[in-house]
Amino acid sequence: MTNFLRNIKQKLTAWLRRRWQKIKAIPAGKRFQERYYRRQNKRQQRSQLKKIVTMLFGVVIILVGMFLWFVPGPGWLTIFVGAAIIAGESLTVARLLDWVEVKLRKVFN
């Protein structure tokens, strides 16, 4: 059983590294829009129900993040993850997150 778990961990780690390299290759201010377009092109025949469920899942994650503001926990990070999920389905949210990323980079650099 431990070999099975170790194998899953190695595959997951490799997958995350590949995803991170793809994200880093896209210039700041375009990352979320690129993700949006990639998801739309990849899944041309996605049902409207899947899109709605994905967006609702993102909203639930954002609401959990808002709750975590008031208790110890990663509230802002959770809200950001929820917004990133929604950005995969909404070009407006993707553009907003790209704009926020550029502004935050200016503040912290």
C-alpha cells in the first residue's frame, strides 16, 4: 500500500510541477485569460450544466474564504482559489484577476 501511495504522490508532484512551469511561462497580466481561453478551446462541447456547477463550486469556495476571514485560516488564499476557479469559466473574472495580479506585483516589487 505504501508503494501505491508513494506512486500517487510522485505523479501528483510531477503534474503540479508541469502546471507551475506552464503558468510561469505566461506573462503576468495574461495568465488567467490564457487559462480561460485554453479551457474554452479544450472543452468546446462542455455542457452548460458543467459550467454552472464549476462556477457554483467557485462561489462556494469564495464563501468559505469569507468565513475564514473571521476564524484563523487562509481566508484570502481560499477566496483567490475560488475566484481562479470561476475565472476558468468567465472572461470578465479572468481579466479582473490579471489586473489584480499586475497591481499586486507593482506593490510588492
